[in-house]
Amino acid sequence: MEKIVSLCKRRGFLFQSSEIYGGVQGCWDYGPLGVELKRNLKEAWWQDMIAGHNELLKPDTAPSNFEMVGLDCTIIMHPQVWKCSGHYDLFHDHMVDCKESKKRYRFDQVRGRWVEYQDRKIFVSTLADVETEFDDVRRRGMKFFRLRNKDADKITVGEESITLDKLDSTSEVLAPDAKNLDTLTEPREFNLMFKTTLGALGGEDDATFLRPETAQGIFVNFKNVLDSSRVRVPFGIGQIGKSFRNEITPRNFTFRSREFEQMEIEFFCHPDQSQEWYRYWRDRRLNWYVALGLSSDSLIMREHDPEELAHYSVGTADIEYAFPFLPEGEYGELEGIAHRGDFDLRSHMEGKLDPSTSPMTVELNEHGKPKYRGSGKDLSYRDEILGEKFVPHVIEPSAGADRGVLAFLCEAFTEDEAPDEKGKMQTRTVMRLHPRIAPIKAAVFPLVKKDGMPEVAREIYGNLKQHMTVFYDEKGAVGRRYRRQDEAGTPFCITVDTETLENQTVTLRDRDSLEQSRIHINDLATELQTRIDAV
Ligand code: ATP
């Protein structure tokens, strides 16, 4: 992971936000390569799920034909949205404060191990990453028991790494930044939404929140979309946009950020067909990641246990990836696919529903009045053909663009052996990104900076630039220029040499196979596009 993080900074994929001022935890900027990679991933999603979807052709595994449309909603919405959606009351994590260090941690995420010395057993927690966690626990355990290096074998460090929430309340815990035991408070609820105020004179009534998910914009526009386009159920609405969560312990590079982008679909269907649609989206979304290059060995589909599900939901599955910063055998969520029943539309219609009752009733306050009033708008659907009116059920495939980028970066990072310009085998770092998402599709080099080669190469560069992202480089030995493009994930390199001047052909080198072929300059754009589309 360290190598990936360092490559990301060195080559301009990702930088810490406001780095010159010491950075902001949980906020990341995408550099020149990163921004192209992320745009390509979002565009692939939009093309494959929304714009390129052919509603006249039923995909093989789909229960029927369906339409897909897009939306782009605001980040700041009416405060009532978050009350009716449940986020105002329920969107929280448990945190603990350290009385000694004054730091705050997420209860279910801080890891540690049992450390035993003589007859004493304490739990030592740490924020170190998976590779250094064991050593950090041992080091701090030794410090706590005042042991020297030569006594290292006198303490026992537990095999298993566990999180704080798995301990019972009598455990003696050394907090991650503390010197003394038992400095952590009891866990408390902490709402993850960023609060903000509308208008200059805003009081408490004008308080609202930065959206913690893009989904609610889709639900509150359901009627607008129905009335303004000719969609019929079943259909889906997709949206890509920023979301904000005040995560207590942002960590693991961009995996848990405070500002991030989501790619979400709300798919509206008839209640009787919802199970079939749930299975359809679950399988389709998993296949999408594999088609774009994530190895199926590193991906799992984790169906939530029945006790994990909200009672209105008949199923939720997470697509999870074996991120290298996680312990062996653990996976991190890339995307969740949830069957949400009619919970969201009904809540925005009638008021916040009580998810613990079945059938769901509107949640009441202590005076027996609705706790939060809904919009009062009719968000049901009338099916003219069936002659039936119903509140559609919703399947929600909700993906994170930043977690997607991170997974593709981790998957792409490879070190292999390749000959240098003198034919000597050298370790090369190569980002094996799928050509569709690679930031630069092709790099153009003149073999040497003379004999008219730069002029030809610059012309090729200018022409290709009309079709795709290309990069021009004439500095240094050509072998070194190849290496730089390998690290950037560029799938193709084009070299102008003496033969080019004679017969208008160039060398086209493939990043992965290292094969070189000769292509006529006039055929380059078509050849590159064919190769990009062929994978
Ligand atoms: P987690 O359990 O990891 O906090 P979640 O279950 O709360 O995630 P959802 O609310 O289902 O996540 O959000 C949908 C998707 O949005 C996630 O699968 C993930 O890809 C992305 N996402 C959620 N929170 C973050 C975050 N803090 N940073 C980056 N991406 C995020």
C-alpha cells in the first residue's frame, strides 16, 4: 500500500487537500492523472448504466425492458428531506473520546490486540496500518510494562486483531495515543452530517446539511421526472455527485473520506417484481467491476444476514474488494445494492416512517403527532396498462467513485521484469489500468530530438488529441520515457523513428504484452480506438 500511495503522489494521481498548510484529514485532491482516471470511471458508469442503456433491448438477465435517465441535484436541500429520510435521527456512528490525548475515535474501527505480561492482560489499540499494526502494539505494550528490547520475548501479543466494539466493558484498554489505561469515554452517538446555515441571518430554523448521499435528490424528484419525461415503471434514475460525511476516523487513503463522490441509481419497479430486479442489479453491478478490470478473486458479494436488514428490506448485498490495507481475508465495501421497498417514497409522502413496525406507520412524537411531516405530495404511480396504482419499490445500487478509483489503482499496481534500453532485465512498475479508464490512452515520442522526428511526432500528437487523451514526450532515453508511461498506466506508446521518415509507419508498443508493431500514421486513431474497445 505504501508503494501505491507514494506512486499516487509522485505521478500526480492524488494529493492531500491543502497539503501546504498541513493537510485536512479525510479530504483528497486528484492531480492531473487522477482527475482523468476518475472522470473516465464516472463516464464509464454513466455510459454503461444511463446514457448508453438501450431501453428497447431487454438485457438477457433482466425481467423486462426498462428505461434509465439521469439527474443532477443540489448538495444543499430542504432540511425536511433529512428528517423524513431518517438521516437526522439515525445517521450516526459511535465514537469514543480519549480523556488523556483529547482525540476522538470511531468505536467500531480502532483495532488492537491483547498483550500479556506476567499475570496481566491489557488491550493495546493502535491506528497503525495493517502491516505495522503488530509491531506497534508490541512496542507500545513493552513501553507500558516498562520493558527493554532484550525482554521482548517476555510479553505475548495476541494473534487476532480486533476492534474496540468487540471488547467487553471490563477490558483494560490502552487508547491509541494514550500512555495510561482506561482513558476512553463510553461510546456516544455522533451524527455524520455536516451542518450548515442557509442565508446570512440564518437561525436554528435555517440550519440544513450537506447531503450525505445523492439518493434523496432522486426520491424527492421522482414525480418531476415522471411528469416531465415519458418514463414508465420499471425505470431507473442515476446521479453522480459529491456527498459529505463527517467521518470520525477518516483513514486508509481515500477509502473513508469526508468529501467524496457517489454514483447512485434508484430503480423503481412494481412490488411483485422487486426481488427479480434486486437480483438483476446485484449481478449486473458485480460484473461491471470485473469487465473494467477488477479481478474476480479479489471481489466478493456479501449478502447481509437477515438480522442486519431493516425490516422493510428483503435484501442488501455489498460488493467488497480485498483492499491491500486490510488484514488478509478481510474486504472493504465498494458498493451496496439495497432493496429499499417503498420506504423512501412513502416517507417523503407521509412523514418519517417507523422502520420497526410492519406495516410501517408514521413515527409519532411524544404528543402523538407525526414526528416529521412528509411533503403531502402523492408519490405513487398509476400504471395505465395494468389499471393499478401503487407506490413503487426501489432497488438502490450505490457506488463510491473514489473507492472505485482506489480499488482500480490497487488492482493495477504491478511490478514485473522488463528489458531496459540495453536489454538488461529491470524491475518495472506498471499500472495495468483498463484502457477505458487509463488517464492517458497513448504517448507519442520522437526516437531522437533531431532529423525532423519531433515535427512528425508533434503532428501525430495534435491529430490524436482530437480523439483521445494523449501525451507528448521528447525528453531523455526512450526506454525511460516508456517506464514513465508504464507508471502512469498508459496502455500504448507510439514512437517516431527513421523508418517513419521513409514509409510513414510508427512503432506501437503495448504496455502489458510489450509487443511492438508497425502501424501507418493514417491508421493510428482507428487502430488505437479498436484496441481500447476490444479489451
Ligand atoms: P461504510 O460502511 O464503509 O461507511 P456505508 O455502508 O455507510 O459505507 P453507503 O451509505 O452504502 O456506505 O454508501 C454507498 C457507497 O458510497 C459506499 O459503498 C462507498 O463506496 C461510498 N462511501 C460511503 N462513505 C464513504 C466515505 N466516507 N468515503 C468514500 N466513499 C464512501
